[in-house]
Amino acid sequence: MLLDADIKAQLAQYLQMMEGDVLLKVSTGSDNISRDMLTLVEELAAMSSKIKIEHTLLERTPSFSVNRIGEDTGITFAGIPLGHEFTSLVLALLQVSGRAPKIDEKAIEQIKNINEDYHFESYISLTCQNCPEVVQALNVMSVLNPRISHTMIDGAAYKEEAESKNIMAVPTVFLNGEEFGGGRMTVEEILAKLGNGPDASEFADKDPYDVLVVGGGPGGASAAIYAARKGIRTGVVAERFGGQILDTASIENFISVNRTEGPRLAANLEEHVKDYNIDVMNLQRAARLEKKDMIEIELENGAVLKSKSVIIATGARWRNIGVPGEAEFKNKGVAYCPHCDGPLFEGKDVAVIGGGNSGIEAAIDLAGIVNHVTVLEFAAELKADSVLQDRLNSLPNVTVIKNAQTKEITGTDNVNGITYVERESGEEKHIELSGVFVQIGLVPNTDWLGDSVERNKFGEIVINDRGATNVPGVFAAGDCTTEPFKQIIISMGSAATAALSAFDYLVRN
């Protein structure tokens, strides 16, 4: 048995929702993955009379495809879709059986109108929390359009193939044999990358807002909900709804929720926002803010939105170390997500730059996968919580180097080492390794503001205790501001304050 009793009980409820018959075409050999894959599909077939099995030869062995009867639907799993990908399997079964996917009607229309042959291949890791959204998006596109197909490839099951294509970060997507993109992508983002995204003309006739929120993370969602509950016209401009929490594997300090995952929290936030009459403009980046009679926000696509008040909640992004080799070897050995990319470095030597909580948590996670982890900390002491340091010090395959200034990440096609300087002696040293995980904190997403709003030397927007900036009608909240603690719950609280302050501003003006 591959599925335990609890999973089977949950799965049984979902399989009852299947509308039509589904044929699983299975291509297996005598290897262990093939045996487990065959066990999985047989267990699925035993649980539902609507699931049939056919043994055949597919492009990759082991793999299996999910099809309508008499039709190749275009969804293939080259690997066993358990772990984070189990939901992708369940959704594929339901959608191929005829159950409608839960995506925007406009996106469905755009997918159906694609008139080219697209074969996508996504290289994933079963421990990657970002991969399922890409897999599920490409599967939906395959279900809706017969000219689109998608194969999910587990990099651990097809290690030689992944290495031959120089894949060192997941998810990595290929389109018709050429690299298409990497990282988390929604259906809308994939469509935009294919040239089917919204342009400036779609924003031309929008009436002015009472409150326009810039940012779609926890802070942006909180601000939008609090504003909309006041019955005023509310809009949200988001580069990607969910923000940085989409890249967060585990959240254990969101009060009243013992543990959740970033993507799950982001989905819950989006559903909550949809309960209100909020105009959400996703996949849009703000490029300029200008205060006139109203406040104008210009988007990168050239569209200009007007509002009586604005709340900036653009959050922050991972800070780069800014040394030679970092940009050149990004996704070729330089990584920022240990949960996503760690399994690709199984049995290899890696470094973690940063001795704060995120860096030490990354080192602990990686130590269970890789051969050896070297932690490089610029300061004389680690900054991580003592409980994390105690756990790190108990691990036999971790070395901690303090007072180390990273000078260069070296490599040819991929990373092959890191050079650092011992700050006390000035001596330069080099370590041979295959991967470098950068974990040195955050930088606010405020460059687009220029001098339009007061910012401090770190780029943080200067706010008062009501979330107000130096520009009347412009408020800010969360990680992009001088708020001292960068936490989800604090961002949401400060965004609620900003929204209530914006409403108060509107009432008084």
C-alpha cells in the first residue's frame, strides 16, 4: 500500500465528485519507482469504478497519463505525484472527468482561444511548495485546450535528465523543448508570458477609487477588506496576489492557526477578498505615484489609475548579496528557497549565507538532504534564536564560519565554489561546492516611488502611528515601511490601521 488510511479516507470523498470515466495509461518497468507508481494507480482504480487502467509505452518510463476515454487529454505525471503534488493528481482526476476547474472565466476563454501547439514540461520537486501551482495551471490548460499538453517531471526520479538540462532550481518549465520560465507561476502569469495578458486599454475606463491598495500580500488583502467593509470603492493592484508568503513553506506564528503553508494562506486571503466588491488587478506592477487633484498610480503597462487615497503595501523581497557570480549563477547553483531547491543538491556540498533565523533554518533543512552545509555569517556571532543554534550545533555535517565576508561565487556553467575573506585576518579562502543559498534578509519594494514619498536610507516608507506618509492621502503598511518588525500578523494589523486612517481621511476631506 502506498496511501495510508487517512489519505484514502480523504481521497474517497474527492473521487465521489468525479463526473465521467478516466483512463490512466501507465508505462512502467522493473525499477522501484515503477513498482510504486503501479501500486498507486491500482489503489486509485480500486477506490473508484470511474478509473480504468491501460498498460502502454509512453515517452518516459515510469510515467502515467490521465485521459478521457478515447482521447489523450495531455496530462502526464513522470514521477509519483505524492507530497506537495498529491493535490495536483486529485485535481487532474476531477478535471479530466469533467469537473470544471475553478479559474477565472476570462482565463478560460484565453486558454481556449490559443491556436498553437504547446507542449509544456515542468521539472519539479515533491518537497517544493511552489511547484504545485505551476503543475496545476499547466494541467488546467491541457484539459481546456486539446492543442496544449503538459508533463510533470520529478527531478529526483529523472535525475540524469534534469542534470543534462542543467536544471538546478524548481519549478523549471520548458515549452516545446526550450526553457520557458522558472519559479511560481499562475495560469494568468503563464498566459501573460505567452502574450495573452491584459494591456493598458483594459484599464482606460476605470472610474476613480476611494481607496486604491498597491500590493497583494497579507497587508494588501487586509487593507482592501477593511476599506471595502466601509462601503467605499476599493481597488487592488498586485504584482502577484499573495506576495512573499507564496514562497514561504511553513507558517507557525500566525495566531490562532497552529501551522499553515504560505500558498494556502495566500489562497485563503484571496478568497476572503473575493467576498467583497473589490476590483483586483493582478499581475500589474506600479511604476509611479503622483499627487494631483487625486493621487495617480501609473502601471508599468502605461495605464494610469486615479484614487482619492492610496495605501502602499508592496512588501519586501529577498536581499541579494551583490557579489560577482550571484546574478550569473541564479538558478544554476545560486538559490533562495531551500525547501524548493534543496532536493536538487542531494549528496552535494552547499553553503548558506546568513546566520539569522532564516539562514539557520535553511541550514538545518539542507543538512538532512545534502552531504555538507557551510554557514557563512558576516558578524562575529550568529543572530538566530538559541533554540535554532542548538539544533544546528547538534548536526554532524554542518560547519559555521563567522566573521566571513563573501567575495565571489565561482563557477563555469554552474556554481563550483565560493570565495570569502576572513574579516579578522584579511585572508582570502575558497570552498568548493555545488550550491549557495542566500538568506540575508529583506529589501523593501519601494524603488518605484522615487522621491514622491519620504523613505529612509533603507528604502522603507516613513509612516506615523496611523500609517500616514508625508503625502496627504497616501498611507503605507507592512514590510515596505519603517514598521520595525517584519511579520505577517503585524503587516495585516498595520494595514488595517492604514485602511481605517484612509477612511477617516476621506470623511474629513
